[in-house]
Amino acid sequence: MKLVVSDPKTGKTYQAEIAKESEGSVSGLKIGDQLDGGVAGAAGYKLEITGGSDKDGIPMRCDVSGGRRTYVVISSGPGVRAKEKGERRRKAVRGKVVTADIAQLNTKVVEAGGKPLEELFPAKAKNEEKK
């Protein structure tokens, strides 16, 4: 599972990978819950879950209960881009509970740790990304 860590103070985001063994500690949490950054290698950090998406790119919504995928009629927010004012659409979305089907989990820093995030999650060189 990918973990995207957003730092509101600097405006930068960092990506990390949660190990298969640690995914169980994240499973069952909801959007808005806090988790320990040590799960992704950021010891000392407290992270708040802000959203995510499943393996097919279906976004999580905080107003849908459970961890299931369902179709809801929505007019704004994650999962829909209205073309006209007042337009509503039936879209597939995920519930607010983190399950095994979630591929990416978005978080933000609530409490900083000892080391800066740049040291914990070094940026990849552009030559490495192309390979």
C-alpha cells in the first residue's frame, strides 16, 4: 500500500510504501483517524488520514459508511467534477474505512517528529524514475 504524506507547513508531499506486515495495523481505521508515522518509516510523526483510493482508482469519501464500494448520487467533492452548476451524478465511491482493497492512503502531518521529512523520504533522481 502506498502512503502519501503531506506536510501542511511546507506544502510538500512525500511518498512511502507500507510493508505487507504493517498493513494490518492500518486496516480498520477511518478517514480522520490518526496513525503513527512509524508504520511508513517516519518515527515520531503523527499522521491523520485524509482520504485514499482503491486498486481501480475509486476514491474514498468520508460521508459513505463502511469500507465497501458503492454508487451514490453526488454533486461535489471527491469522485465527481460537475460540468454545470447544480448537476448531480451517480458515481462509484469507497467508504471511509481502510480495507485491504485500498491501494493509496493520503495523510497529513499533525505532529512533527525529530527528523525532517526530506531526510526520511529522499526524492528519487529523475534518471532513476525513467528506468
